[in-house]
Amino acid sequence: MSFLNDKNEFKGLSEILDKIKTNLNELMQENWEEINYLADEEYENNFKMVNKSGSILFKKNKYYILSFSTEKDSLPLWNYYTKNMNSWGYSIHIVKNEIINKFKEIDNNDISLYYGKVLYKEKEKREFLEEKIKTISDKFNKKIIEKNRNSNSSINNYFDFEESLNVELRTELYNLFQLCRLFFKDSYFSYEKEYRFVISCIDDESIFSSMREFSSINGIIRPHLELDLKKLDFLSGITVSPLIEYDLAVKGLEYFLNSKECNISKDKILKSKINIRF
């Protein structure tokens, strides 16, 4: 996650929260200071929460991102990702559900998978966040009302209930904010129309030891996970960059795909509709 091209990834959530504060109910207003704390961009360094036994309830997660686009023939993406003579580029068409099934083959209960479209517009982000917070708030208000109806509860039991409820509430808000951080991006990147897969895991080196490798991009060493996809049955087609000699590219792709036992027919290898000179 730390090596993505948007330097503002995981940032800016507090500013969005400030804009929806007045629309939230009393429960959220009462807990506003703590909500802001959970949304602070320095949360990874500052955030700790303990219960009565002193156990830390939240630990830092590691996130690995696989990014796609819902746009198969985009001039900004060709320009951004095919910058030199050695990376002319192909747009590989992916069957979403097949990729999801590939991820589900990972046999590890400590790894979670999230996927969906990235949100860029501030209005979309505000509406998503406000709706989710209201849903969480309504849920906990119902629990409080139910508890108050039970007049037989002792004071001690009530305080235990209140602490448990607070921890539960903070946990749900924390998880929501994590989700927002993972799927909110600056509007400058809206042309990407990104569809994102995220593998999440508690920061335990042993869990990823068999999957983690390292690569160098522009001189920067960064970690990645290597997944053994075995068959290429998640591919449904290919669009060839407008900067490549199309007929020769098709011939080369046919040889390559046949060698990998990938049954993409010639009519699924498309020429970019963008006509440019170079």
C-alpha cells in the first residue's frame, strides 16, 4: 500500500468527516473526538485501544493492492504506463468473478479480501461515509434502548455493557474507516476508473513468508505478493496499444497464448480505437 502512485492514499478522511458532522445524530456527536482520532492520517503511529485486561484490540494491518481499470482503451493510461520503448503495452481483459475465485483459493483464514470500484468524487465519498456511519449509529442506538428497558440491570452490569458497547462501536468505525482509506482516491486520478482488489492481513511476517517477493520499480525496492494462478482462464481478451504494429502484435500474441494453453480467439485481440502518430 505504501508504494502506490497516489501519495495521498490513506489520507484526507478527517476532512470528509468534518463536512458530514452536522448530519450525524447525538451518539456520533458525543463520540466525535474519538471518531476524529480513528480517522486521523497518523493513526498507524498513534492508535492503540485496550480493554480491561490490557490487551490491544487493534493491530496494524498490511495491505497489498491489485489495481485494474474498467476502461479498456484509455489514452491517459496508455500514456502513463507505456512511457518508453520497452513498455509499449497491452490492455488485458479480465473476468472479474474468475479473479475473485482465484483469490478465494488462498488457504489462510488470517487473510481478508476486499474488492470494488474506487470512489473519486467528494460527493460520492461523503454520501458513502455518511450512510455507513448512520447505519452503524442506528444499530447501536437500538442496543442502548434495549438495555435501558431492562430495569433489573445493576449499575456494574450497565457499566460493563457500556464499555463493551463502546469497544464494539469503535471497532466498527475503525473497520469502516479502513475500508474508506482503501477505496477513496483523489479526483485527479478519476480517469483511471480503478477497480481494486485488496488483500489484508495482520502485520505478521510469517503469514506472507511463502508469498512475498520484491521488485524494483524506478529504482525503488518494494514488496509484492506472488499468487500462483496456474491457468489463464480469467482472461477474456486483449487490446493492443495504439503505439504497436497491430498485425505483428497479434501474431506474437497468438504464439504466446497458445504456449500457455490460453484459448483467446483472434477476434478477441482488439486494436486500440485511438489513432495517433509517433
